Amino acid sequence: MTDERSKYIEKISMEWQGFYLSQLSESKANIFSNSDRISKRRQVCFLLKKYGANLPDITIHKLLYLDDLTDEAMRFCTDNSEIATEDALKIFLNLFTSDK
């Protein structure tokens, strides 16, 4: 695993950990009402790690410079809610893979 690829995995893990810790400060009722968003964020983090194994190094490099990768991916999936999360993430990652 390249150094940048391990930083990519670490970035996603740290963003998930920060999100998870922020949820611990919420009330039980608020956690329950946000359970769909929490489980979707967990799924997005898992899929970003999974798909990251097959991404070119230049794409990993580009993704490392996003301020909040998981938040950007979540927003893209929410904006494109008519398609499955897996497919939306593939499209999102493909935006960084193309040379446009």
C-alpha cells in the first residue's frame, strides 16, 4: 500500500471518528432521529475505503486535498438520491478520475 493510499484510509477513518464523537454529544432522541444519516455515513465511509483500493494514485492524491471527503461524498449521494449509494459514489469518484 502506498503512503498516499494509507493516508487516504486514515483520512476517512479520522473523519468517521470525528463524526461519531460529535454524535455522542447528542441526546438519545436526536441520535435516534438521525439514525438513517448515521448509517448512511457509515456505509459511505466503508465504500470509500473499498473503492479506494482500485483508484489510480493521482485520484487518491486529489481526494486527499478535499477538506472533508466523507461530507462531500455524503452531499453528492444525497443530491443524487434517485440512484443507489454505491452507484452515486462510483460517479463521485469518477469525477476525480477524469482528466476534465
